[in-house]
Amino acid sequence: MRSKIWPVFSILSLLFLFALGPCPAAAHGTDHRILNPESAIAVEFVYSDNEPLRYAEVLVFSPENDEVEYQNGRTDRNGRFVFYPDQPGSWHVQANDGTGHQEKVSVDVKGGNDTHADLAATGNDSGDHVQDHSHDRITRLWAIILGISLIANMFLAFYLSKARRK
């Protein structure tokens, strides 16, 4: 009875040890693309002495909704903020430095500056960078195949050793 339990216990122990080892995470990945700068709206906020509003809070309101912001963020160290409008119309941008200084500006966007549509229509021809991750799928597929093969070979070795004993 004891000789039958030992190989099963050994295999389960090995599988447990393999499970404790490092393995790549199978979560979603990340990517990036460089967007077309012609469809971006850049606003520079400055004080009256031409000093930039550094790291000021910025709210962007779309033509459809003046109460809920379309986008929010902060200016950079040069007082600049960039956003990509998704429809034509009058966009309202306001910056607040938190010390009582606030600036509001309206930006009229003409035509369809929908950056998502532009990227989908132009692809890589306009200088957009889209990275191909098809090699990730191949390595993941090979990892699955090799894992199944390893388990099958372990069970085959177990049954062959059992057949030799008889």
C-alpha cells in the first residue's frame, strides 16, 4: 500500500514546487502610440509677468457639457496643457493655481478632430507608432503546449516505472 502512494506523492510534491516558482503574469499588457500633434490642442497658461502657471489644476469642458469636465489634469512646469478634442465646437478650458489665480479660455475646434477616428483611418502612415505584440501570443501558446507536454511526460514516466515493477 505504501509503495503505491509514494509515486503519486512525489509527483504532487514536484508539481507543488513548480507552482511556487516564478512565472509570468497573464494579465493584460500595455502599449503606446505617438499621436498626431496636428489634432492636439495645446494651451499655455501664464501670469501677467509671463511666469508660467506651474502645475496648476486644469479642467476641460466639451461643447456638450459645461458642468462635468471632459478631462482634468495639471499643467507642466512650463504652464502647458494638451488635450485631444473628440468633436468640433467651443471647448472651455480653465486653469486654477490654488492661490486665487484662475484663467478661463474658449477654444473653437473646427472640423472633426476626433483623434481616435484619425488614428483608425491613418494607421501607421501618419507617423503613429503601434507596436505589434503577436510574438507574445506565440510564446504564450508554446508555454501552454510545453506545460501540457511536461505533465503528460511525467505521467508516462510514472506508468512506465509502474509497468517495469510488475
